[in-house]
Amino acid sequence: MSAAEVIEEINKLPVEEQKEVFAFLAEKIVAGRESDSRPLLGKKLSFEEACDVVFRENRELLASL
């Protein structure tokens, strides 16, 4: 199954189940980042980089999405 087919199937799910999929994928992405956020303090970050730091440091925030 291709990524496009998976995305199509996810779009068919009820909203609550889509949120579960999003939380799962976001957790996988955040967990895959091995760098510590401390070296990032005081640096300009892209939106995506800032999201990674926030969700890595605040897993309960990610879980509540």
C-alpha cells in the first residue's frame, strides 16, 4: 500500500480516529529526534523545529491533541 493510499484511508476515518492516528504519528516523529532541546535555546527555529521541541519536552500536550 502506498503512502497516498494510506492517507486516503485515514481521510475516510471518523475525526476521533484521525486524531488517534495523528497522535501516534506525531509521537513517532518526536521520539525519532535524538537531539536534546537544550542546545536550541536562544537559537532561531523554524515552526517545525519549535513544534518538535515543544512536543518532545511536553508529551502530555501531545497526548491531549
